[in-house]
Amino acid sequence: MIWIVHNSIHGNGIRVAELLAECFPGFDVQITHHRDTPPELIADNPVELLIFGTAVRKFVVSWESQRWLRKVNKYLVKNNITIPYIAGFVTHMRDPHKLSGKFHQVQKLMIDARAFENIYPQVLTCQVEEIEGPLKPGVEQTVISTGKKIRQWMYEYDLLLESLI
Ligand SMILES: Cc1cc2nc3c(=O)[nH]c(=O)nc-3n(C[C@H](O)[C@H](O)[C@H](O)COP(=O)(O)O)c2cc1C
């Protein structure tokens, strides 16, 4: 099962989540806002991949989403639950070159969340034209190609693990 969490206000994060979901045909995919996603919900489901979606607002990566991931991690660790894979995406309006520090911050947040065993190495960055959107031209294609790469990454890692057993 794949769980995609977002913190969308204007729907762009939801659009990214929906496009990513399409990259996992045959999987049970849930898309929820983090406010509707208590840690117990993640813990009580057989989640194989968590896709953590957040947004840059007021010059920072949403504090709310950061807190949410830390809380989920704490709950999972406390209950001895691990999730094999995590990947992240960020929606933002500013030029991505000016936000590389923020994207690293999201990556570090996921690395620090010890309940997740493997971290997809690149944060998917999704620029919007205005605060309300839409996504900039070309972003949807990037989301789809990244979704497929994430699927391939999981698949190859699973094969590697099987070969080691
Ligand atoms: C109050 C507010 C502050 C924002 N500040 C920033 C900012 O500092 N840098 C930036 O790149 N985007 C900023 N944005 C744009 C958001 O990143 C953009 O609205 C969001 O990613 C779109 O996703 P959503 O439709 O899922 O909410 C801001 C948006 C809002 C509403």
C-alpha cells in the first residue's frame, strides 16, 4: 500500500499526489491531507511507501508538515514499526535554484525519520506559476517520470533484497 500525504491549500499538492498515484497501477494508494492523517492510521496499515508532500510557505518548508512527519516517526519507532520506503515532494512558487537549502531540509527530515528504511535520493520539486497555481508547464511530466522512477527504485531494491536472502 502506498500513502501520499500532502498539505495542499490550493489543490496543486493534491494534483501532484494524484499524478504520482497514477504511476502505481495495481497498488492501493491513499491520498490524504496530513491533518486527516493521525500516526495511528499510518501505523495500522501495511504501508510500503510513504510519499511526503509539503510546500514552501512564508519562506519556510511548512512547519506543520515537518511536525507531522516527526510525530509519525516517533509513533512508529515507539511501536517498533518500520516502513520500507519514503519519498518526498515540495510545491513552491520561487525559482527552485533559490530553494535548494529548503529541499535539503526536506531530505534531512526524511533521513532523520528512522522509522523509514530507504529514502528516495531526490526530493521532487514542483513549481507553481502563482500562489494558487497552476503548476508550471512541464511540471506534470516531471512528476509522472519521477513517480515511475520511484516505482522502479522500489522494485530494484526489493529484487536486491530477495537476492541476498
Ligand atoms: C501564505 C503563503 C506564503 C507563501 N510563501 C511562499 C514562499 O515563501 N516561497 C515560495 O516559493 N512559495 C510561497 N508560497 C506559494 C506556495 O508554495 C504555493 O501556494 C503552494 O506550493 C501551492 O500548493 P497548494 O496549491 O497545494 O497549496 C506561499 C503561499 C502562501 C499561501
